[in-house]
Amino acid sequence: MDAPLQDCTIEEQRGVVRFLWAEGAKPVEIHRRMLAQYGQSTMSHRKVDEWVERFKSGRTRVTDEGRSGRPSTSHSRKASSVQEYRN
């Protein structure tokens, strides 16, 4: 059986974690139920545990918190090789 909700956002899944946790479901049950619907797109069991702990601590938002500082960048050998080839 295909997972009907494979195309989803991480925020959607966090909202499901929050909803099911509010109903009293344990993290292992939440992950099992999400796996049936989201398939391979499901967040890991560890992430479900982490989000349940965040909601227990009073967090209500499912979006990422803003971060300060410069965004990370990628520096790979392949990228520099392409640049050298172009020059």
C-alpha cells in the first residue's frame, strides 16, 4: 500500500506530532501512525521524540526558529574543480 501523504512539509508533520501528542499518544505510536501515512517521507522516531519534548516544554510553533548569523555555505572539491575548468 502506498503512503497517501508522501508529499508533505516538515511543518505539516510537526503539526501532526503536536496534535497526536495533545490527544495523549506516545512518541512510538505517533511515529507508527505517521509512517503508515507518510511512508519514507516520515521524520525519524528520534525527531518525533525531540518534538514531543519541545511541545511538553511549552513550544506551540511548528516552524523553525529564526537563527542569527551567516547562513552556511557549501565548499566542495567538485565545485572548485568546475570553477578551475571554466577558467
